[in-house]
Amino acid sequence: MMAPRISRFELIAAGVTLFMLAEAFLPRLLAPPSSGIPGDVPESTLLRFMWLPFYGLIGLGLLLVARQSWRAVLCSPWLLMLAVLAIVSTVWSIDPELSFRRGIAVLVTTAMGVYMAARFDWMTALRLLAVVWLCLMLASFVAGVAAPGFAVMSEVHPGAWMGGWGEKNALGGHAARASFLFAFLAWRDPDHRRAWLIGLTVALALVLLSRSATSLLGAMLGLGVIVAAWWMLKGRRHALALVYVSVAGLGLLVLIYATAPGILLGLIGKDETLTGRTDIWVELLSAIEQKPTLGYGYLAFWGLDSEPRYWLEKAVAWNAPSGHNGWLDLAISLGLVGVAIFVIEAVITVWRSVALALRSPAGVFAIGFLAQFMLFAMSESIILAQNSILWATFAFVSAKLALGREVASVQSQTPQSAAPSVGPASTAPASAARWASSSIKPTGAP
């Protein structure tokens, strides 16, 4: 089956939409006066209306690949169910208007990921994402140098870079995820390796300049997945050695954290409250106990006029814009029902990514992305996030893996001779040798 022909206009439209979903620069440039909450960029009415044509573009894109999109939804129903639940939560929400409006936004965000999975092959989609991230990383770096008053924090964390976002952890998190994508493409896309290496250098520099410890861990995790995949392709002995060392090292870290958590936390510059996050989590758990099954409605708890939010902020003496934990924020929005749906979706997606990794490097990207996603979900409210490039990417990975189950294999788009060397085939299993000479080809291609 021939890969669909994609026009330059469609690629540009998809790229600009992804730029909007990154929520960089424009939310700050168009924002009304600050609410005084650190990291909270007030919502712009103008920006809200600017989203409408992009929602239209996403809808048009879905119509172009309606059959393939429908197949993706049927193969991954939990993803759509979670987004629809956000809209349905309007029925019990403490702020129905807010939950409905933002529920529509998260449904469209999810639809963007489904569209990308249905329309683009792995390599085209990853290149598109990488181009958007390259522009954002370069723009943030230039802004930090040329306009430090805009891109460098001066109050809460003086000297820490925040680039085009409203807070240093946002820049650090995005840069860490971008560094993994750039590193993966530098490995598997030799035709554009120079551009991806430039992006990797800039992204890692921004991780350091953001002074975000979690982001540094995230970048190391992403790069570690790529190194591990390369190492394991050397043969079974290398793979078993890596598994042994990894399990032993993880066990040691768990033991140290269980007996003396201050040691590990001190290494990344954190105290045992994780800079006040645990205080918020305790209060959130108490609030969740009040509405455990279905929650308070999608994002209604964090509305500016929310009474439960008012009492939480009084308890922690801090104007918290979110719970700083994706799992707790999902529970506070959609209850344990929402958490259960996401757990099912996540487990299925991880299983599919591991299965794909045994025959294609695309699975390595999926594993690395999901590992970073779960790491950042412990400190950021990124699960089921509206107008978010991160949630759109999660939806893309989930839907693409679901579609991949319907084909015999997912192979490389780059020719075998151009594939990077990963060790002599004579020392690697036959499946690993085939994997090493493969990359990422359109789903359904011969």
C-alpha cells in the first residue's frame, strides 16, 4: 500500500498547530496582568478565540483520514473514553462551564494526536515534532540571551531561565523531552543528523540553564533509554549484563531512598517536602476523599473562584496553580474512575511499545517517551492536559501503536545502508540484526 501523499501546506498547518499546543511565547505575550500566582499565566480572551481556527484545522485533518482515525479509536478506546469523560464531568462539576469548555479543548487535543497517527508515518511525525521543538528551543535560547527580562526569572528563582514559558520547570521539562527526541533522530535519521545534533546541544543547554533537577533527571532518562537500546543490540550477553546492572542499581536507589531519603534528595537540590509539593499532595488527598469516585469535574477544582482551592491554599499558605502531580490532579478532576481508565490506557500502551521495540526502533522512541512522561507526571499536571503538545504526543504514540497492531511489522524509512551501526550482526541475535538495519516506515507499507 502506498504511503499517503502529504502536501507542504498540510505539514505547515500541522506544525503551526503543534506550535500553538506548546503554549510558548503567545500565552505570555497576550496575557492580561498577572494574577500574582507564580507560574500561573492568566488566560487571555484573545488567545481563547485564536484557538478556534486551529480546532477547525484538526477537525478537517480528521476528515481527511476518517477511516484510519476511526480504526485508531477502535483499537485504543480508553484514550477517547478519558477525553469524553472530561466533557461528561460537566454534569457533576462544581464549575460546569469551565469543565465543558476545557473538556472540549482536551478532546480536540487528543484528536490532534489521533490525526497525526492516522496521517503520518513514524518518521514524518517525529521529524515534524522535532522541527517544532527546534524552533522553540532556538527561540528560547535567543530570548534568554537577547531579552533576559522576558526569558530569565528574576523573583522566585533568580537567574533560572524560563524561555518562552512562564516558569523554569516548564522550560526544563520541554527541553528534556526535546533532547530525547533530538537524540533519537540523530541516531535513526542520518539525513538530517546535523540539525538534530544542534537541537540536542541547545536543548541540553536549556535544561541546565533552567536549573530544574527533575528536568535534568528526565533528560538523563531519555538519553539512557537510547544508550540502553544501542547497547542491548550488541548481543544477549550485553543485554543480560545491562538488565542485571539496571535492576541492581534501581534496587540500591530504592533502598537508599527508603532508609535515608535526604541523601538522594540532597543530590538534586530538594528537601523532603520536594519544595512544598508534599504539603499540597496531603491536602489534595483529603479533598479527593470527599469526592473519590468522579471528582470535582474536569479542572474545576483549580478554577479561580473554586472554594475547595481557596481552602487548600489557606492550608498550605501558597497560591498553588495546580497539584504538581498528574495523578492527583486527574483524581481531583475525574476521580478514581478517571485514574482507572488512564491506568488501563497506559498499561496497554506500554505493552505495545515494548512489543514494537523488539522489531523496530519506533518502539524505542515510544518507550523513552512514555518513561519521561511518567517521570514528569509525578511533579507536573500533564495527564489529560488541554491544549498541550505533550498530551497530543501521548495520544499520537498511543494511537500509532494501536494502528501498528494491524500490520505485520513496522520497519525503517531510511535505507539499510544508511542505518547506524549497532554492532556486528554475527554477535547479535537474528532479530536484533534485523532491528539494527531497520528504522521507521509508514504503517502498512510493503
